[in-house]
Amino acid sequence: MGEQTLLEALRLAPGDTCVDVGCGDGTAVADLTDAHLKTIGVDSDPAAIAIARARTPDAVFHVAPSDDLPLEDESVDGYHAARLFHLLADPRPTITEARRVLRPAGRIVLVGQDYGFLLLHSDDPDLTDVVELGLESRSVAPRAARGFRDLLLDAGFHDVEVVVHTEVVTDHRRLADQLAEAATAAVDKALITRADADGWLAEQADRGRRGRFLAVAPTLQVSGTR
Ligand SMILES: C[S@@+](CC[C@H](N)C(=O)[O-])C[C@H]1O[C@@H](n2cnc3c(N)ncnc32)[C@H](O)[C@@H]1O
């Protein structure tokens, strides 16, 4: 375990080709293109692709699902997918497709936050656990990231590495909207009452005002070689 950049995990050289699947607004596409890679961004959402394309006109973009990429067999040197797999009911067709488009010895890098690892400091840790379950209920596969290593090994990837990047947030304002969404989701799922949710949110806001807000969110980066 330790710090490792995306480029180190991909083991790519300038001029190599890398696809970013579920590229969203194209942050990673821009970074990879700046690192002199030939970059392809893929996302199922045309609006996301429009934003990503405007940001990095030099990259190639496709609107397509992760399990049916408009790319030739063994045509890319690297494959990256960040914060995609918690949205997939079944990750296996996406991994099969990744393997198809990656050249032999090409590297895959999956990045994701496992919602089961989220730490939020509170005077009421039990209530906090339930609010976090509310947050999880909003994703199809909120704990997908802990399965990345299995997924790659099962698909025949080797040289599989797991590293963790941990984000520490002490500014309540940065997460206030997500906390409110999580608490509301817990209410919607009948896990807690609205009064519980409001009390919990008030405590978090108070922590923010007193400079005592603390959230710790590890992100897994799991890479492997085809
Ligand atoms: C949470 S965003 C992450 C965006 C970006 N990778 C990042 O890390 O900031 C997930 C993205 O995956 C896209 N997406 C969701 N399901 C997809 C699928 N089955 N195939 C391709 N893209 C998908 C969404 O449209 C969205 O842009």
C-alpha cells in the first residue's frame, strides 16, 4: 500500500493510447492528454461527453456503454475507469470488454470509493452508521471497490496491485450537500426519522462551525496487467 499516481499505475509512455471509461466531465482525460498520451474518453451520457470534449478537443470521444466499447480488439495500451463500478449492477461484462480492447501486457486501472469505508466523526456513531447506509442505498453497488482485486484476478489479469488514496475533509461546507442527501436517503428508506436526520445534520453543521468536522474517505486504486 502507498501513494501511486495514475500514470505510474498505467505504466504508459508518451504516445501510448489510453481509454478512460465513464470519463464524466473529462478530468482524467485532460490529465492523461496533458501527459502526452493519445486519450479516448467514453461515457454513456452525451452531456458528459459534450463537456469533456469542449475541455480537451485533442482527445477522441465516444458515447457508449462500458460493456460495448466502439474500439477494436487489443487497440489500447491502457484502460482507466474511475468512480464507475458503483453504478454497475454486474461489473463482469465491463471487465470482459476492457480485456478485449486492451493489448496483451496492457495495464488496467480501476478507481473507486468503497462506501463501507467512509468515516464521519459524530457524537452519535450508531446513528452515523445508519445515515451512511442511507448513502449506500443510493448506489447499485456501493461496496464495489473492495471487489476490484477479485474481479481482475478472476478475469485473468496478473501483477494486480492495490493502493489507497485517503482524502481528509475538515471543511463541512464541502460535504454539506452530500450529508443532507445521505440523511434524506436514510429517511426515505425508513432507516431513521426526519427528526433523527435533522438532529444529525445539525450536529454536523455545528461541528463545522466549531472547526470540528472530520470526514475520511479512502479511494482504492487497483491495477493489473492483461
Ligand atoms: C460518478 S461519475 C465519474 C466520472 C469520472 N470518471 C470521475 O471520476 O470523476 C460516473 C460516470 O460514469 C458514467 N456511466 C455510468 N454508467 C455507465 C456505463 N454503463 N457505461 C459508461 N458510462 C457510464 C456516468 O454517465 C458518469 O459520467
